[in-house]
Amino acid sequence: MKNILKGSIIFTLILLLNGCTKDEWMNPAPVTSLSDLTVFDTKDRVVAQVNGMYSSLKSGQHLGGRFQVYNDVRCDNFIPNSSNLVTCFATWNHTVISSTNEVQNMWGAVYSTINVVNVFLEGLKDAWDSGKAKAFLTQAEYDQFVSEALTIRAICYFDLLQMYSKPYHMDNGASQGVPLRLTANKSAAGNDLAPSTVAEVYTQILKDLNDAEPLAATAHSSTSLNITRVHKNTIIAYKTRVYLHMQDWAQVVTESGKIVPASAPFTASSGVAHTLNPNYANIFATPNASAESIFSLPMTSSNNAGTQNHLAHYFGSGSGESFYLVSGAGSLVASMNAADARRVMMETVGGQIYLTKYRDQTTRTDNPPVIRWAEVLLNRAEAIVRSGSAVTQGAVDLLNAVRTRSYAAGTYALGDFASVAAFYDAILLERNMEFLGEGIRNMDLMRLGLSIPGKVGGSFGTVAAIPSTSESYYWPVPVSELTYNSLMTPDN
Amino acid sequence: MNILAPAIYTINLNFLFMKRILLLFSLLLITGSLVMAQTVMISGTVTGSEDGLPLPGVNITVKGTTVGAISGSDGKYSMSVPASAQTLIFSFIGFVTQEVPLSGKTTIDVVLRQDLYNVDEVVVVAYGTQQKRDIAGAVSTVRGDDIRSVPVQSFDQALQGKASGVSITMPNGVLNNPPVIRIRGFNSITSSSNPLIVVDGVPIFTGNIGGTAIQNSLADVNPSDIESMEILKDASATALYGSRAANGVIIITTKRGAGARTKVTYDGYAGWTEPFRLFDMMNAAQYLEHKNLAYTNAGLGAPLHQVDDANGVPIETNWPDYIYQKGFQQNHAITVSGSSPSTSYFMSVGFTDQDGMIQNNFYQRKNARMNVDHKVNKYISLGANVAYTNGYTESPNTGSSFATSGAARLAFVLPPIIGPKLNDGSWNVVSGGIGGMGTGLAAGLGYHNPGQIFETNKHTTESDRIMATISGSITPITGLVLKTVYGIDNLARETTTFWSPVGGDGFSYSGYAYNWTGKDNRWTWTNTINYNTTLVEKLNLGVLAGAEQQRTVGRSWNAAKTGVSDPFFTTYAGSWTTGYGVPGGGYGENFYASYFGRVNANWSRKYYIEGSYRRDGYSGLSKDNKFGNFGGVSLMWNLSNESFISGSGLGELLSDIRLKASYGRVGNMFGIGNYSSLFLYTSSLYGAVPTLYFSQAGNSDLQWETSDKYDAGLSFGILNDKLQADINYFYNDVNQLILNVPQSPSKGIPGNSIPANVGSMYNTGFEFSLRSFNITTTNLSWTTNFNITWLKNEVTELAPGVVEIRTATADLETTNITVVGKPVGNLLAVETRGVDPQTGRRIYVNAAGDEILYSHENASKWTYRSDGSVAPAINTAADGKPWASPLPKFYGGIDNNLTYKDFDFALNLTYAFGFYVYAGSKAGIRDQRWWNNSVEVYETAWKNPGDITNIPKPVINDNVSNGSSFPITENIEKGDYLKVRTISLGYSFNNIWPEGMNIEKIRLYAQVFNAFVLTKYSGSDPEVSTNTDSNLAPGVDRNTAPQARTYSFGVNVSF
């Protein structure tokens, strides 16, 4: 009996000990994620965060694929094979509403990148000001990282305006833009923020780009970094696009003048030596290392935009949800010369014509282009004429540089243009051919206030043209923003 | 794992204090009763009242001690008892327990009365057992025997309609789907509302453990091993489970050995399963006529036509033939059990092999269990349970919602004028999807060819699981039991995917293989001190104190390959050309540490009071809020033991009457991630270089979600308990709801939400259950169990600034909305008012109340009905309304069991009323793209001015008018149903077997499960949940597989 009692007492003690907690069990640290407290501790982690911003930018919902797809399929060149609402059918036939996934997903993806940028900028500044980051970063590196962050944010806001707002030129940016989020969001506070006007958002875009330009690296250490990371010429090139969309022709001329020489061969006069690739097809071919690519996003079989997002899924022939080219009378394809290298980058499958720019259905390694040198040249050509109200040989030379690279017999003479309007038409046509499947078409129509042409869609009936006065001219504010941001208002 | 090394522990001050108290307490208990005693010999015979024959195996114990004996085969017993002993208790399964005072006698003969009405049930409660009549909390019991023969994969599926307050919904008829279990309603919004499941004292893993091949974690417990299931509903019953008790607790107790003779049983059944209530879809001729009309109405001619198959016969395909089947099922279980005075054992093996109603969907389980209890001596007992289960599921993509490969959807979306194969015998596949075969349809339709994907693609889940406990207890003195239980639940599983390059999902990858392997390991260590005594003559006291720790670690890794080298290879291990993506993996862990205690007392079995308390720590909460305090109190008055009842004539009529009330506060942690409170960065890739980015906005104030639960009840038995009833009123106030608070998307917060303790809601209702022994003669018996639960749920507060939470099905269709003042998860839709008889257009109602018509083929699609002028487009954001609640107002079950001589018959019904279902599939079967339509569309679509119908003028490619673009109220229907869950008829061969064969009983039976459903709902089945157990999006039926009906024939044999 005595032993039993002793045993019981010891047993009781053991029992109660098991209520004690082991600290590492009660406060476990994740092993697959890093704590926010340690992410600015080393240079490698800071660099990884810089790459993290780019990686967010290349989300399949944004520049990894869908942004370019939306901007092409909204317009007049493509017909879908599928009426699947998941794969851009509603964008194609202009039936998106504020609850459509396309409208909600892109907004979310772009703002997610904006917040990643804002969180990074604040964290980096804190780490720098506290002296911690100075132990492993030079001033030049610090500046460069800031410039990359600002540029990414500017691209995000610019792309948002393209999809969700009335073009700047229609009322000098007086209409509703998007909320300007410029500080890091990490807590539940601050849901409500009124939208800024289109003009205010443009002002911020230009401020970011102008702030970034002097801080940016002139060039990176490798060709692949020059294409996939922002440097000085990326910022300047992007500014030509921004000013072009604001119809600020003089500024386009000024900015492009920083890097485009006065005469052929139009190789960038400073910074990374961008130049037209003599072979159009090679711009899009592996290893995507053309000097023409100013900025494009690297895709690998391990790291890509995902199914139903990547460009080959939409513009290649094989997915069943792809878009083929309108090819009947009056179409762009019909107007192209068979010898044009850009016409050669097409194939006929099952009686339909498809682009062959993006071919990798299986491992999805086609790099989505963001901006390339040909656009800078065409931006400059157009701006020279529009700002001077006269067609100049310099402008024609720039146009010819892009045109004859693909279609040698197509050289324009100054005398071919009876009016400035004829030149504008030629530029627009050239851009349509040149950037097919690169997400430029819709932006071109809207920056000029042109109607989005109607189309006859295979088995899907007729889609009417969308005039610039239509509420469908740009996308509505997503319902989720209207629901959770009480200061947000519908914009059409 | 060195639990005992004190240096590695941080001892919380509160714990230290608690510990001292408990230590003192237990020492007091131990030292307080150091009395040595003399003994007396008692003997006698036990007989049964009905036939007067001796009863072997009767348990005889001295009241208030563990001293006991068992009667021999001649019904005789003898035992030595302490001189202080006053009363003997005689108990035997199936007989009413009897207490006999000694009064100095040494020979005591007892006649036991058969317990016809199960008055003396022992009920398993948290960390112990209690007599049914001593329980003040709300507890329902379901016997294992009630579900043993039901042809389901897991016990939870069989709980439908069995207990009041418990709602079980099968999401669809896919094999082995985890049902949605709700005890007293939805108790959370973005956390889980699933109850805690405890098997033999150890909380086990729950939910779907498969990938595309769904496998219910609970199917790893063989239903035929289950002795009983207790469902704890109110706070007083659940409070000892503290932080995990908010959604109720289901305690599973597996069988133990009993009886001196070794008992062997065999249970087996075989049968088949098939879908029922499939949609009636158009045949080829109807399809052609209707779709060409729709083309014509759009001004596009009549382009569709039939083409011939290889035999020159026009193609006419009935797609369900390629998707559904009669699935054969068989199930076998063998148990061996018995006991000696010191040892009892139970062993079982089980095998089940079930084909589903969907082709290539099957489930196989092999399991074995051994339970042993052994008394080492009069002080020490040991016990062990070991259960091993191997589960294997194979399945096509049976997915609900919008997958273009979803089986149920393909059955009704594909046109009858195309077939699975081309005339040359090859698969009809174009660009991965099914082809139009030159019928005028598009060359490729995008949707997958079920013939091909069912034959070539494969998804599997295999689990290996060991659930085991080892326990030891010491009884140093009478009434005091010190017990330790250590249990593990180790679950290893592998899911695999193989997609053929021929077509379907694998087409764009040129073949795809994906393997995922995970291990979830959990241990739970529980120590308790239990003391029961009679303090003064009539004051019975029970005290429980305990401590528990539980640690769970989950690890997984996965990899994929694309580009299969040769069609021969159909597994990841085969030869492939490309590794796809970077192999991934996961890791998570969590930990609980708790102290708990319970005191219950009653005076003379008339006045009961009980209090329980638990202090619970959970690692997933924020640093300063890991611990929470939970507990409850209950009171009960047993009037039937009052002399004014029992002594009066009323006692004859009113054999039992008890009034109860309880209050408690419990917590909820289900759905709180392992690291939800932390701010995290995740690493990925940018091309080939590593990245790091902000991936989780945590909440450093995250704490428990708490529920205050109130319960009041009345239990009574009439006419010697021939009629037993329980009535309960409950009110459950849920506060500090853990809500994944939606953030404005423009903030860019990862996932657009942050978990926070905001918001509140309540559930209130009545439960009524009735057990009636209608007839209990020797030849004929008839019992009825009836239960009904009325339930009301209302959200009373959401997060500041959040007025509504919208929830989508599969991220694609916003179907539900949660707002303050209404039940959670209301169905959201734009109001429609049928079809305009003049124009044949659907009438929509916008937010302003204007009627608007939709004409798909016109440039101006939306026009005011009043004057034909152009109207703004309708959309859910502005014009959608919370239309109806998908939560039933009342639900329950009715079981009838009849035996006549050797025949037995059972009829089990379940029902639910007062709720609505979003019949999303109806939008699909009326959609005017190339999709096939129901015969109803063919027959009743608008054709001429003046037609009164609710199906508008067909216009090809119109995906708006019937609700495919956004939900419309046309597709929200009442879901009221009464379902005949099981009908069974059995015959037992009793006493016809020669003595030497030792056959106790053989019963043969036939059974229909899910026999039929009475409902006005137009979809397959109103018991449906496309979004499985989502709190925020219930009541959605979108491309969901129908329920399965099963016919089975079985045998129960016992030796």
C-alpha cells in the first residue's frame, strides 16, 4: 500500500508536468517563410526583394500575359475559339462588368505589386537610415534599387489607367482615375481612399519616373539583366510611352531625343545600346536576348505565368482557347505583304491563321514583351510629326527603320504622305502590324480616342464597335473595390 | 522528445500556481483515506426475470469501489467485500442495473429485469463516462449498431438524421466525400464550423485528405468498429475541450471485448450504386431543332446538322452513359472479442471495395484494429488500442463548379450530335478538347472528352494511417483513478495525377504527372486524476483534474513532370522529357497545452451541479494571446427522484423528469492557420533568380474566437420510459469572430484579407427528440425515433467598415453574400420576373426597381421594359440582392424499426424545410451557347408573342438570359425535402443451428440507401453543397454530381 501511494504521488507529479509548455513548440517559427524582421538583414535578401517586385509584375494577371492579351483581343484583330468566360471571352465581346473576373483580377494583381513596391521602399529606407543596410549596400546600389521600385510602380499605375480610366486627352485627365496608394499597407487600417483624377495619377507616374531616372543604373552587368531589370534607358523609353498617351508630343520628342540618334542606324546613343534586331523573328526567339528588347519578363519552365495566362495559350494555335486572326477582306492580315517578316510569323492551322510569336505551349517559356526599341522609334516618329504638324524626313526615316527591317520593299518616301493624317494612318498601321500580340493595339486606339472597331466573330455572332463615348470604352471599377473602399466610386 | 527534462521548459507562472493547487489537492485525496479494512464473503445467484434462467457474465461491484466479480455460467458468484461495504451493484448489458443493500446479509440472490427501453445507458463524456440520467448537458448518443450496415464509406455519412441538432449534408454523390457536419448551425464565418472528432480520447485529423481523388479522413475509422458515438452539443458538455469546443464534439468509442466466451462476428454486404434524378436532356433531333432556331433568331441561319457514325447511322450520344455507371460495392468485417476477469480484447479486420456511380471512381479500405485492456492487479490497469488503415481512392475529375473536365458537368453540357470517337476509331479530340465533328459546331469545343479523359487520365489518393493509444491507470484508493493516455494519429498519404497527352488537361503539357506526398503526425498526451465519492450520506461528488498536450507536425513535398516519353508510361516514375516547375513542399506545426478540471456533485440524485474549466494554449495565436480560459456550469433537477413524484401516483405515469440549464464559454481555433499572426515573406523565382516578397499580413492581436452558449432543457419519460423525450432550447452567442476581414484590393494586401477578431453572430433554436417504444411484445416490437431541430442564425456584426462579404463559387461566380441582420451566406442574385410574353425577353429588375429586358443579339442589349429605351447594363454589384437563406429553418430525422418474430424492418427518413438552393446547374442546362439544354427548354422556351413561359426566346450564344453570367432569382428555388434514407428488411435464423456449431445468430438483409427524395426542387438533389463546407457559400448547386442510390444485400453472423 505504501509503495502504491508513493507511486501515485510520483505519477501525479509526472502528470502535471505535462501541462508545462515548451517554448519552441508554443512559439513556432515557420520554416518555409521569412519573418518581416529579417528580410533587410543581408544584401542577398534585399536583392531578392528587388527581384520579388519584378516577379510580382510578371503575374499572369498583369504583364505576365493577360494585360497584353486584353489589349489585343478587345480590338479588331482576333477571334476566339472558345466562349469560355475564363479565357477573355467577355473582354473580347465587351461584356465585362464590375464583377467579371478579368476586371477584378487584374486590379488586384497590379495593386498587389504596388504594395510590394511600397513595402519594399519603406523597409529599405528604414534599413538604410538606421545604418543597417549601409553595411552591405553602396549608395549606388541603394539608388538603383529605389529607381527600379519607382519605375515598377509607375508601370503599374500607367497600366491601371489604360484599362480602368478615360484616356487623358479626352478631358485633360479631369475624370476619375484610380486610388493612389503610395505608402506600405501591412495592417487592416486604411481601406478607404478616394480615387485620384487621371491627371493626378499621370503626375505621380511622371514623378516616379523622373525621380528614378537619375538614380538608375546606366547598364547592368549582363545582357539578360539589361532586358529583365530596369536601367536608365528603360525609364526614358517608358516615358515616351507615357507622354505619347498624354498626347504631350513635345515631351515625347524630348525624352526620345535623349537616346535616339538623329540618323540611322538608330542605336541608342547612351546607356544600353538598344538597336533594332535585323531579324524580326529573332526578337521573340530563345534566348530572348535581343538588344531590341528594352524590358521583357523572363519565363522559364519552372517559373511562368501559368496555364490560361501565358501568351502562347492565347496566341498560339494549340490550346483550344486560343485566338486566331481576322483574315478576311479589309483585315490587317489581308493588308500585309506575304513577304513581310511579320506576316511570315503566322501559320495556318485548321483553316485559321495564328500568330507564331509565342510558341511554347508546353513549358510556357515565351517572354512577354513590355517595351522594345521599335516602339521608341515609332513613338518618336509620330511625336515629331504631331508636334510640328508636318511630315519630316526624320520621322519617315524612323518609320522606315522599323518597316523595312521586316518588309524591305516597303520603304516610304516623304512624298508618299499627302497629309499629316496619311502619316498618322501609316504609323498606326505600322504599329498594328509590328506589335500584334504585344498588347499595344487597344492603347493605341484609346490614346487617339478612336472607336474600338466591331468584328464578326466566327460562331459567336457580331460584336458592335465601341465608340469613345461608350461606357464600355474602358473597364468598370471592380466590385470588390467598391465594396470595401467606401470612398471609391463607379466611373461609368 | 524529452518531455520530462525540466530545463527545456518555460513554466508559465499561472501553470505553476495551478499545479500547486492540483498537487495539494491530489495529495489530500490520497492521504485522506488511509484506512485499512477487513473483508466479508458474499455469494448468490443472478437470474433473468423473463425466463428465470441463470445469467452468466453479470458484473457485480461494491458501490463506491472497484471491488467486483462476474457471475459464472450457472449465474452464481462469490466475492470478498470490505466490511464497510453497504451496497452491491448488479449490471449486465441489456438489463436494468440494480442496487441491492447488504444489510448484513452474506447471500444475495438477484433477479434482473430486462431493460427494454435502454434506461441505464452509460454515456461517454469528455474524459470519462456518466450514466445517461446524471448528465446535465446536451448529449446525443448514436449506437454503432445503428450504422454498421449502412453502405457508406465513413461513419459521419451515416449520422444523417440520427440526432437532434446535428445536420449532415453530403455535398454530392462522389464516393467518400466528407459530409458537411453542423452541430447547432454555423458557428463561425471564416473559421471552420466543423466539430472536433475524438476517437478513444484522441482528437484525430478530419476533412478531405485527397486531391482530385477525394478521400474522407474519417473513413479511416471502420464504421463496424464503433461501439458508440456521442455528440456533445452545449457548453457544459463540451467545455472540457475548451478552445476546440465551439462547433460541438463527436466522441467515437471503439468496441471492447466483453463476456467470458470468445465472440466472433462477420458482417458483410454487397450491392450496387447508381445516380438518381439526372437531368432530362435534349436528344439529337431536339438539339438540332432548338439550336438552329437559336441561330435563326440571331440572324445566323441554321448551321447545325447531324453527321453519320462509322455505320452510317446519324450520331446520337447519350453522354451520361460515358460518365455514370452501376458501381459494384462489397464490404466485409470480422471481429473477435472476449474477456477474462483480468483481460479483455477486441480484434477486427475490415475490407471494403466500392465502385462509385461515376466511372473509374473507386475506394478501397483495408484495416485492422486491436483493443486490449488488462488489469495488472487491483491497483493498476493498462490499455492499448492500435488501428491501422490503408485507404485508396481512384477517381476522374469529379469536380463541381466550372472545370471543363468535371464529370457531372460533362454529362449534361455536351451536345448529343457529337460522340467520343471519330469514325476511324480515334478519340474525338481537337486542341485538347472535344471536337465538333463537322456538325457545324466549332472545330474544337474546349470541353474535355469524357470518354477519353476517363479512360486515359487518373487521380489517386492513398493513405496509410496508424491511430493508436496506450493508457495506464492507478487506483490507489477507492474512487481515485490516476490515468495517463498517450495517443498518436500518424497519417501518411500520397496523391498522384496523371494526364494523358491525348486530350484534356494534359494536352498542352504533352502529358503531365504530379505526385504529392505528405505526412501528418500528431501526438496527444493526456493525464487525469478522477475521484468519485459519496461524502456524506447523500452527497455524491466527482472531481476531475487533468493536463493535456498535443503537437501536430505536417510535412509534404511535391513534383511534376511534363512531356511523356511514350504513351506506355502513366506514372510519375515513368519516363518523361521535362521536369515541370520547381519541386515544392510544405511544413506546418502547431501545439496545444492545457489544464482542465471538472467538479460535479449531486444531492440524493435530485439536485445536480457541475462546473468545468479549461485553460488552453494554442501556438497559432499571437504572442500575447496564446492562452484562453474556457468553462461552463450546469444545473439539473431530477424531479422523478422527489417523493412528491416517485411516491405519488404521478410516478407511475412520469417515470423520468429532469429540468436542466447550462451556460458556458468555449473557443474556436479551427481554421486559424499555424502562423496566422505573423508577418511573412515568401521566396519564389524571377526567371532563374530567387525572390523574396511580402506574402502575409498577419495580425499581432489575433486571439480566440469565443462562444457563449446557453442551454435549457427538459427530459422526461412516460409510462415506465416507454416514451422518452428531450427538449432543449439553445442560444449560442459567437463573439470575436475570427474573420478574414476583406481589404480594399487597392491596398494590395496579400490575399486581400487579414484575420481579425471582429464581428459576432448567434444561433438559437429548439431541439426535440422522442424515442417511443410503440410495441414491445415478444413477437412484435416497434420503436420510433424522431428528432427535429429549429434553427435561426443571424450575423449581428461584421468588421468595422465592412457592410457585406461576397463569396464566389470557384472564384468565378459570386453566389453568396453575408450581411448584418441576416443569416450567414445568403444567396445573392439579381431579381428576375419571368419572361416578357410579348418579346420573349427575360425581365430583370435593377436596383431602382425598373424592369429591364435583355436582347443578346442587339447592339443595345439592355432596354427598359416600359418604353424600350436603352438602359444601363444589369450587374450583380449594383443590382444583386441578398435573396434567400440557404439554411434550413428546421430539419431532422425519423427512424422506425420493426421486428416481427425473426423479421426486422427499418425505415429511416431525413428532412429539411424552409431553405433555398441556388440551382446553378439550371443556368447551365438552359444556357444558349452550344451547350445541350434540358427537354424543358426544348418544350417551353418562348416562341411566339403571347407565350407565357419562364424560359426566354433562344438566341445562340446568349449566356446572360438564363443566369450563366451572373445569378438570377429565377434559379433560386426552395429546397424543402423529405428523403427516404434507408429501407431495410432482414431475417434472422435463430436457434436452428446444432449446438456444436456455436452459431449464435445469422441475419440476412436487403437494403436501399438513398431510396428516394420527395422535393419540388428541380435540380438533382436539394441536399447539395458545391462549395463543400464553406460557411460563407452554402446552398450552391453548380454542376454538382447527383447523389447516389445504393442497393445492398448483407449478412451478419455471430458465433
